[in-house]
Amino acid sequence: MARVERNTSSIYYEVTGSGPAIVLGHSFLCSGKMWEPQIQPLSWGYQVINVDLRGHGRSGIMDQPFDLYDLVDDVLFVLDHLAVEQAVWAGLSIGGMVALRAALVARERVAGLILLDTDAGAETRVNRLKFGTMVAVTRLLGTGSLVPQVARMFFGRQTRSLNPGLVEEWKEHFSNVPLPAILRTVQALKERDSILERLCEITVPALVIVGEQDRLLPPACSREIVELLNDASLAVIANAGHLPTLERPEATTSAMLSFLGGLQVR
């Protein structure tokens, strides 16, 4: 467990295991805890660097607005602090958006990509309106008002039906994300640029994973990424929604390890 000071705040991260590096980026409203089922299996052969993004988990909230490229810089700052030259970047949702941009702006630092339930396009008009409503409701009623809707969006039907304990655990986690972190992260998501036309510039191997029942960023988003990248494969996780690392941990970990086994990382 460690922190590194950056600008006016701190970034929390955990390092487990040794070997080639893999850096993990979580979803909006989550934290590095989202990767708990994967940490031990990955750490048997890799140095796993699990980063809490700004305002999430145990990382601080910086004073100014930020964009996805600022989050790339945060992760690079951690890697520099650890003297890690190159890593596989794994990210879910906003974490995947960060990983894709890292492969464009710091390509020598990226040995491969594992992209889970993410998107390479700009935010859709419908989702921008949803985010606007989310912000308005949150300002009026507090973060707890979002939790039931977020749980329905994040977890697949089967998870909600058969594993209510997991859903309740994460509903509590969602409700603890500070309002300033929600507002600033929503702004970064709403204003993100489309990088669809630049995916052809990414040459490192990529594994794209998506939950079959993801309503937030459905499988079509992942299929589009696979089609536009130079060297990508797709793994659809049955009976999972937006958080397959938690909903179907064994299947997700197996797909990740299979992909990592074929990579060369310095």
C-alpha cells in the first residue's frame, strides 16, 4: 500500500507480485478493489500495479477539473515513481479509455492492452443527457440517490438475481464516492474525444473483454474496438454485465492470463 504525491493531491496504488508489469485501471464509481479477484492469480507471474483513479478509493481529489489524458499522466507518474519502463495496461470502462489513450500518447510505455467493457468513441447524446440528469439529481439529493440506478446499470440480470450480496456490497461502495469526484469524472467522460479514427495507430496486441449483459457500454462498443485495432481479440463473458471482474471473476481472469501468456513485456 503506497501513495505518491502529485500536484495538489495524492494517488493511491498497491503493488503485488514480481515480474513483467501490469497496471490496472478501474471503472467510474469503483476503485482498485474491483480487481481483487484477479490480483492473486496475476501476481503469481506479474508485478501487478493497482491504481485508484482521482477521487476514487483512497486517492485524493485534485482541485481542478481534469480530462482522460490527465488520468493517463497520473498512471505514468506512478509508473515513473516505481521505475517501471513498460507495462500491460488493463482498464475497465473509464480505465479502458485511459489505457487506449496511453497507447496513443505514450506508446513506448504500453506493452499490450486489456480493455474491459469500454468505448473508444465520444459520449453519445443520450448518455450526455443521462449524465446531466445524474448530476442534477446528485446535487439535489446526494450520492445515495444514484445507487439503485447505478447497480442496475453496472450488474447483469443474473448477478442481480443470484448474487444480491455482491450487489449490496458494491452499492455501499458507490454511495461512498465523494460528490466532487463524481462531478469531475462525469465532466471528463462527457467531454472525452473520439479516438475511433486513431485506433489504427495502436500496434500492440489487445484483448477486449465485455460482459454479455452490459447495458452501459454494450458488446457492440467492444466489437467496434476489435475491428479497428490492428491486433485484437474479443472475449464475451456470459451472464455478466458491466463489471465482469466481479460478476464472473474466474472466466475474466482466465481470459486475461491466457492473453498475457503470449506477450513479451520488458
